[in-house]
Amino acid sequence: MAIEVNADSFEKEVVQSEVPVLVDFWGPQCAPCLALMPHVEGLVGKYGAKLKISKIDASKNRRLCLNLKVFGLPTFLFYKNGKEVDRLTGGDLKMDDIEASIKKIIE
């Protein structure tokens, strides 16, 4: 299961993570977010210890979204060694796009 992250835990769970992190920004009113969510959750089993998968409810973490320049949903941020290394955003995202970005950061 993806780790629920918020403004208080972002530094510890994402920036300080020893493994690469996928951060899924979603919202309860975002149909594309909800459609992707079960597939993103499925990545937990697929990538195991190579990748931490986390999710942030944008509706409850607006200030964090602004600080990270997340202005649309869904948005996926990819972190490695505490730094953002890739970003995908938009309602037409496909799982192939997300997995391509994952493969770049875990290799």
C-alpha cells in the first residue's frame, strides 16, 4: 500500500528517503486521479524495496502543493537522493509514462 504523506511527514518520507520515491498528488474530486490510483497502488508490489510509493491528498495539503509548484492533478513527482528528478502531470497520463519515469530513477 502506498504511504499517505502530508506536509508534516514530507521531509522524512520523501526528501530523506534512502530509496527513490514516487509521490502521487491526487484529489477526491479528480476522476483521472481516482482512475489511476489502483494501478499506482499495484506498483508497490511490483517495485518493492527499490522504490517508495507515496500519495498526497492535494485538497488537504494546499500549501505543500504550492511550495512544490503542483498546480494540476494528477501530478507525479519523482525523487532521488532528496531531489526532484522528474515530474508528470495531466489528466491524460498513462501507466506506461509513469513506469518509464520509475525505471529511469531506479536504475
